[in-house]
Amino acid sequence: MEYLSLNLLIFSPLIIAILFFLPIFNTKEVFIRRFTKTFMGVHFVYALCFWIFYNPDVNFFDELFLFGQSGVQSLGIRSAFAIDGLSLVMVTLTSFLFFMSAISSKTIIRHRQKLYYGLLLLLETSVLGVFTSSDIFIFFCFWELELIPMYFLISLWGSGRAQKSAMKFLLYTFFGSLFLLLGILLLSYYSDTLNFQMSSLFADINVVDKLPINIQILISILLMIGFFVKLPIIPLHTWLPNAHCDAPAPISILLAGLLLKMGAYGFIRFNILLLPDAFKILAPFLIVFAVINIIHAGLCAYNQDDIKKIIAYSSISNMGIVLLGLCTNNEEGVTGGIVHMVSHGLICAGLFMIVGIIYNRTKTRDIKAISGLGTVMPNLMGFTVMFSFAAIGVPLLIGFVGEFLTFWGAFSVQYDSYIFLPTVIIFAIFVLVISAAYMFKFVHRIFFGSIDNSWAILKDLTAHEFIVLSSILSVIVFFGINPMSLIDVINPIVEVIVESAGI
């Protein structure tokens, strides 16, 4: 463990990005692309080393010193980073999906590759910083840093109304960040300190317990607005379908696989672990929001003709399942919610890759204009069927584990003062029917039926595309068959969550 450096894990992509942006680093774009893929592959292996040597009793911790200083000592701000079970899972997922995104970019990103891969590396550092920061102020800095590269990655390499969608993404998430910042400042004001150094379990901030409950609720709501924009939760979700539709496929992989998870991660760290008393009061109402998210977004997904919007709305529906699991406040439900964060990240990454491949070949996303592709693209059809099975929760795939544990926890929830909750939760189970409907519609319309003559010359998967889809599917199958390898890692943080916010 002493040979592993969190600083190296987090900031090495930033160092490479800076080198790319320097004028002296003037080389061919082919080299830039290959170098980035190689680096991200090595970075993923390095991230796996943290998983291999992880000990829940001795968490990884590191500080970044610049000019002999770690943060702003007078304000109690430290550039400190830590990894517990939850962070470890998200960090490994981040490194893996960025590696897959870099590989998939070869056939999609054709111009300004030096800038593209530089922004991609900058984005990786910002996401890793969010998942590892153990200081609230540093967490917020990385949270905001993510907006810059994502805005340019959508607007410069997207299609359709990419600039408008990128601006909508920026405005919505910046709007949410204002509420997040206000909540952090109120927390600092009423606690009379900015010294919020959070342990690897983020559960040692005793000063919060002294706050009046009405202040805790106010701060919790402000923080939730910031996190729910990113999650996203209805009605703060309208930026997501536009951003997904107009972003290039490699960026959609990151948007669905990681950026939405930042909202759920922040909700766990702040609203549940930092303000558990307020969470106990708000949780029953959040369950209602979660169920609305699940059903409404699922119905919207079924009614879409744009194949990318089908997957985008399915993402919103699935993040409702995550919120439902986290609010059940029992070990089954919370475990299911966290596992579903991982499963949704993997499954949606694969589905957006598939949509990107189809659009790259056909130049259309209209489901009514595409049919019969299974005859010319049998490999792609096979992958699509497998990812669709994972999305609807077929056993032996990771999607089943998250959904099963979440709904098991939901039906075991105990909120005696809110007798309406069991009825509301029963409606959520219909997501299984809704998700099956829109996923089967997706597969049937695209790959079956008669094929148009214009599609008869389409080529099947390239080597890069096959590597990405097979790699993601392998992880989905591995954790579906062996879910305890994931559950054992997150179990300590689940126990802390349930104990902290016990009802």
C-alpha cells in the first residue's frame, strides 16, 4: 500500500493534459491518440492495484503539497484525498470508462484530436478529484472543474444543436452548483468553521450534530438541489436528453457512466452521512420523487423515436432506482442502490456506444428509419441483446443484482408514520415492465424486419468497437455471476450509512 500514491492516480491525467496543451508538444494526431489510449490503459491497471491492495481497516490517504503548503491553513482547507470502499469502486469505474472512451474515440473523433484528448484527460482528473476529496472545499472545486472540459467536449465535437445543448448543460449544472455552494457556506457559517476535513467514511464531523434541525433541513435541501440536477431528478432533468443526443458517443459514455453518479455520490457523502437527522425527515418524501422518476422517465423512454433519447430517458429512470435504494435505509436497499450506480454506469456506457456505432454508420437516430440491421451487423446485434438483457435485470448480469436488492430493500422499508409509502413503492415495480418494453422496442425495431437497400452495405464492428463492447460486457457478466466481489468492498460504507441514518 505504501507504494501507491493517490496524488499520482488523480493528477497524472492532468499532467499529460498540460503537456498536450503546450506549444512545444507539437506531434501527429495519431501519436496523440495512441499515447492517450496507452496512458489510460496503464492508469486503469494502476487503479486496479488500489482495489487489489485495499484494506477496509487501513484506507488510502494522501495530501497534495504545493510550495510546502497543503491548502489554505488559515481557513482549515487542506488538499487531502482518501479512498474508502465507495470511493474505490467509483475510482476504478472512472478509470475503466475513460479507457473505454479513449478507445472508442478512434472511429468517431476525426479532428482537433490534440485538444480533444487533452480535455478528456482534464475531465478525468476532475472526476477522480470529486470521488476522492476528503475536504468539502476541495470537493466543490473539482465539482466545478468538471464543467469546463465537458462543455467543450459536447459543443466542439457534438452533432445537431451541440452548442445549445452544451450551454444548457452548463447553465443547469452551474445553477445547481450555486445551491450546493450556498449549502456549504451555510454549513460553514452555522458551524463557525471551514475546517471540514472528512475522514474516509465522512462520518466524523461532530460539529454538525450541534446544528438546529431546521437549519440542517435547510442545508440538506440546498445540497440536494445541487446533487439532484446532476443525478438528475425530475423536474431538474431536462438538460440530460439534449446533452446525450448531441454529444459524441464517447462523451455520452462518460456522461451516463460517471457524471450522473457524481450526484448520487455527493448525496451519500453529504445528505446521508453528513446530515443524517435531516435525511431521516426527508427520506420518505424522496422515495416519492424516486418513484416518479422511475415511472415517468420510463414512459418517456418508450415514447421516443430517437434511439439516443430512449437510452437517455432510461438513464433518468435508473437513477430513480438508485435514489430509491439509498432512501430505504436498510442494508439491502442501500447496497442495491450503490450496486445499481455501478451497473447502470456499465450498461448505459455499452448502450450509448452501440447507439454511436449505429449513428456513425447510418447517419440517423430515427428508430422508424432503421430496420433489419441484424442481417448485416450480427455481432452488434448480439452485443445489443446482451446489454438489453442486463438493462432489464436478467439474472446472472449485474443489472439484476442492483434492481433485486433495491426493491427488496424498498419493500422492507419501515416508515410507520407514512402509510402511503408501500402503495407508492408497489408502483415502482412496474419499471421492470416499462424497461422491458422500451428495450425490446429498441432491439426489435433496429435489428429485425426487412432491411433497406441503403443499409445493406454497412459493415459490422471494427476491432476497436469490439474491444470496447466486449470489455464492458465482460465486467457486467463477471459482477453478475460474482456480485459478492463488489458487495464485500462496499459493505463497510453501507453499514456506516445505515447506522448513521438509522430510522
